[in-house]
Amino acid sequence: MRPVMRACLASFSFLAAATPLAAVDAQAPASPAAPPTRVAIRAGRLIDGLGGAPITDAVILVEGDRITAVGKGLAIPSGARVIDLSRSTVLPGFIDAHTHVTSQPENYLEDLFRKSPIDVAVTAHVYARRTLEAGFTTIRDVGAGEFIDVALRNAINNGTVAGPRMQVATLTVGSTGGHGDITGFSPYLKFGQFSGIADGIAEIRKLVRFEVKNGADVIKMLASAGVLSEEESVGAPQFTQEEMNAVVDEAAMWGRKVAAHAHGAEAIKRALRAGVASIEHASLIDDEGIRLAKEKGAYLVMDIYNDDYIMSEYKRLGYPQKILDKEALVGRLQRENFQRAVQAGVKLAFGTDAGVYPHGWNGKQFAKMVQYGMTPMQAIQSATVNGADLLGWSDRVGSVRVGRFADLVAVDGDPLTDITQLERVQFVMKGGVVYRTGGQPVTTAAR
Ligand SMILES: [Zn+2]
């Protein structure tokens, strides 16, 4: 989506800023000397993310924020608090590798002209909490204005705000007139914002350095034109090969991976040749692009749910006809190409472009992925182990294994026979703290 989009939900005031304090062990006095909380989770069925058959009657032991033991029928240590999910399926907390959690669109022109970055900053925590309560305990947020994503990530990390673990991209790196620019308006309009626009190698290197300096965990490059912006073509490249190489080279120097927004076949191939970690959208990928992605070990992150939402809500969202025409072209082809990518065995990570549709609906994409060729287990792995691998966080999230964060979700029934169960997460734990139980969010007071 357009990374500078300024959206705001009108009715946010009923949701107070929340902390993760009141949960599993909320009544215990906080003391630095206290031993970590011990929790034993009984799981009727455990899908650990690693792809093997589900483990029935599993027990997961948690101390503090980490998993310390996992297995079938483990003894429960004395003194441990027991969470009984013996009639549920437990899975690793999900990872959405393509979100814009700081905002969501209400109306194309009003969002642009009537909202300021402060509106976005004030409401961003609401969307973070909804995402977490939907079972997405980790997100890679790939584009936000004004470093609001950095502030949100930091507030979550220090416990002031409830939300998923976040990797953030800050401003996107795009060209003049490209997807990250504000195009289609009077040339006399000026927006007083940080610019994610860079043309030529020197400007690109400087922008990447500026983003890293101000908190970027990952760099988001806009390799091609976009859908929800008014430049003419949807797939045309917006950087030269040399410019894309410079983005990846500069990011690597600072230890950062690059995620490339690319719809068109040529832009996808340039980005892959440059060495990006992932292609976002990948809507019009061709056979050579699929071959290159496999050869380079790059992930495709294909947001194949949100077309349904955009096409059904376009009147309320106020998109110009030009944008609708682009969405209509890309939506169907992207799903067909997703199916080809699955068949070809390309690495795929779950990413939805949440923020284009309402936050918290992330799980709706699972059913689309199964409809277009994945097995339910493949779809689950795209949002667990694969997402963790793409983020470089396999040592901490994405699987139910000893040493990983106790990030767990539970659903009724068996998602391997009814994938839509993942849209109705009943239980959410992040870092040993419960944020949803019995299907209901755990409400907590502000700190
Ligand atoms: Zn996006």
C-alpha cells in the first residue's frame, strides 16, 4: 500500500492503552529476585510449526517468557500454573511478514488531506493490539510515515503498549513519481514530511543510512509501480538495476535485509538479481522470475486475500477509477501466479498487506492460500517457520521448541481439516503473557 497513507479509525477512544502485565501471573508481586513464572500448557493437539504430524496430548512448559520443554504427556512440575487447552489445537504464534500496522484506510482523499501524522501516531497502538489478539505475535511492518513504526515497536518492547514483536522498515525507499511519492495532485502541493524518495545511487545510499540511523530493522524498496497509488502503470520498474543494487549493498553494509515491493515481471527480476530477501506482492511474476527466486533463495510474500476486501469496499474507501482498474487487473493474476509459485516450490512467507484491509483480519488469508494450492500445513508453515526464517528470527519465534519465546495460539477443532479455524483464534500468548483466552481479549488497565 501507499506507505505514507494517513488513516485513522474514528472510534478508538473506548480502547485504552493496555499493558501486558495483567495476565498469567498478574497478581504476583513484581520483584527482580522472584523466580520466573512457571506455566504448563496442556495441548489436545500441537502443531509445532516444523511440519511433522501433530502431537496429541502434548505439554508445553514455559518459564518466564521462554519455552523450556515440549513433549507428549510430560509431567507437570509442582507449583506450575496449568493452562488447559486439551480440547484445542495449539500452534506457534503467527507471523505476518507484510503489514502496515500504524494505520488503515478510511477514505482515500480524506486520509491524505485531513489527517496528520499525529492522528496516525495516536491510534497506531489500537491496530497493534488487534493484530496481536488475532494471533499474530510477530509482524514485519514494511512502511510507515514519520518513524511512527519505530515509536510503536519501542513502546511494545518496553511493555507500555500491547502488540506483536515488530521488525520495522520506517520510510520506504522509492523514486520520484513512484509508488511512495504522492502523485496525481497539483505540483504546488507540499507535504511537510520525511521523504522516502531517492533518485540515483548517492541519494539512495544516504536515505538507507538515514533510515538505519533512525531505527529501521529492514529496508523496504519500491522496485515497481503500485496499485493503491496514481502513477500510470502497475508493474513498471521504478529504479534501474544499478539503483536496486545500491539499495541492497548499502542495507547489507548495515546488516539489514531488503524487502522489495514489486508487481511487474521486470522489476521482480531486477530486485532478485540485486539480492533482496523477499519480493512483496510478486503479482505478475513470470517463469524466469520464479526460477531466479528459487536460485537466489528469496521469499515471495504474496498478499492474496486483500483484493476481496478492496473490491467490495471501494465505494466507501473512495479510490479513483484508475486505482480500481489496476486492482482488478492484478488481483486475479496474482492468485494464479501464487498457485504457480506453490507448484514450483518457491519459498513463500505469509504476508497480507494488513492496513489495506482492517487490522486483525490477517488470518483470513490462510483460506485463500489453501484455495490456491497450498496444503493447510504449508499455509501454517508460511506464517510460522518460513516467516521466522525470512525475518532472521528462527532462534526466537515461529516454532514451538525449547528456547523459543512462548508465543502460542490455540484454535478450536483441527485447522488441518478446516483452515478457517485460524480466523477464529481462541487463545493468544506472547512471551508467556496471555492476551486472549476463552475467545475473549484479556483487558488490562493502562500502566
Ligand atoms: Zn504494503
